[in-house]
Amino acid sequence: MIHSILTSIRNTFAGFSWIKVALIAGAMMVALGIIHFWGGEIHWGLVLVIFLIAIFFLLFSYLLLLKTMLENIKAKEINDATLLTIPWKEPVPIQWMDLNNSIERSLLIAGTLIAALSLIGMRLSKNPLTLNFLIFGAIVLLILSWKIQQKKLDHWILDFMDGFFVILFPALLVLLNHDFHKESAYFAGFFIPEFLFYLAFRFVGQMAAVDKMIQPDVGSFPRAIRHSRIIVHHLFLAFGFLAIVLSNLMGVHWRVLSPQLFCIITASIQIIRLEKIMQGSRINWKMDGVLAIGNILLLMYFQAVPLWIAPI
């Protein structure tokens, strides 16, 4: 019985990319660094609750995607499905036997835990209405993305919703539930670049998925890749750096922003590598995948260090 349950859980979450949990933690550490930089009080119990809420929202989103794939297979819209967790790994075949019940159970458990954690968070937060509003908004976005993916799995909104739940949602939960009143300027200078760098990482992942013939396509990036629109990836990185400059114009000091500009070097290397791939150069997804995830982790590092070690 226990072995059967564990096997079911393993099959259900085999296609989930756990690197996203590390990115959630990274985004939250930067948000906490901003609060620390300005001498704010950090409520660590609330931080733990927010971290768990963000993870379960991401898992819920993943389960809805699996449910949509299963419905498409049953409707014969697609014959089979595989997922790619990270660019350098082999595709994960989704084991569909008895998976429907497992997905339903997992959705129920994740939803119940989100509700319970939200109640705990509202007790701990100094801004319970804000927390409630953010969670309600996230639920609305989940429903919206699910309705869209039921009609069209290769819709662009799925790419942006993934970035929202990995980067923007946990950062907003942290900032808006602590006593901090400079959200707009710091959000532009730290989390918009993170969000755009994440989309660039996702683009690289979808390039690997296209190369490894992963089906079905999830999000709009595979279509852009097949049409050689690599410029989309480059624009994500360029606009990420532009957001840093705009944040400085909004009042954030270069003292905390400038270390992020070191990422121009690795971002340029990534752009050159992808251009060579599009021109027929030999592909090394381990190197290019590590470079893509390394870019966003390096960005988070250069964001967090000045905030944590040099408070005003």
C-alpha cells in the first residue's frame, strides 16, 4: 500500500523541475535583503510560511498542466507526452496509467495546504488583507492560465505565469507583508531583471526541448525557436539590464544595483553560444543549460550580497 502510494507520487512529480524551488528561495532572499538593507524587522516564521505557500502554488500549477495533458491524450489531441525538467537531462516520459486519480488527490492535498498555510500566514502577517489579496489574485491567475492551457497549450501566457509563480509571487509576498514602503523602485531594479532572466533560462530550456523532440509544446517559446526568433531570448536579457538602469532613475542607489552589471559578461557569453547553436554549431546542453541557470543564480547573488552585507 505505502509502496504503491510512493510510486504514484514519484510518477506524478517526475516531470517537475525542482530547480524552481531554489529560485523561489533565491528571490525571497533578495526580497529579505531589501528589508534588511533598510533596517526592517524580518518575521522568520512568516517567511517560512510564505516559502511553503509559494512552493505549493507552483506544484498546483504543475498539476493543472499534467491534468490538461491527460485530458488531451484522452481526447486523442496528442498521442503521448514527455517533460524536460532541466536542459541537460533526458526527457521524462509521463506514466499515464492510474495517474488521473493521483493528480486529483495531489491537487486536493496541495489546495488544502495552501488554504491552511494562508490562514497561518494571515495570523502572522502585519498586513493580513494584503496577504489575502495576493493569494486570491494568484488563485485567479491559476484559474485563468488553466482555462487558457485547456484551449491552447502553446499560449504565451503559460511562459509568463511560470515566471510569475517562481519569481514575482514569492517576492511580492515577502515585500508586501513586511513594513517596507519602497516597493516600486526596488521591484523594478531587482525582481523585473530576475523575472526576465528566468524567461531567458526558460527559453534555453525550450530550445533543448525542441532539440530533444519533447511533446507537447508548452508555452510559445518552441514556436519562436522553430521560426529562428532567437532575438526573443536576447531581448529578455537586454530588458533585464534596462530595468536596472530605470530603477536607478527611480531612486535606487548604484551602490546596490551596480554589482548586477557583472552579469553582462555571462549573459553575453550565453547570447553568443545560442547564436552559434542557431547557426549549426555543436550543441552541449549541459554546458548551455548550466550557463543559463548560472546566469540567474549569479544575478541573485550579486543582488543579495550588497543588500545583506552593507545595510545603511
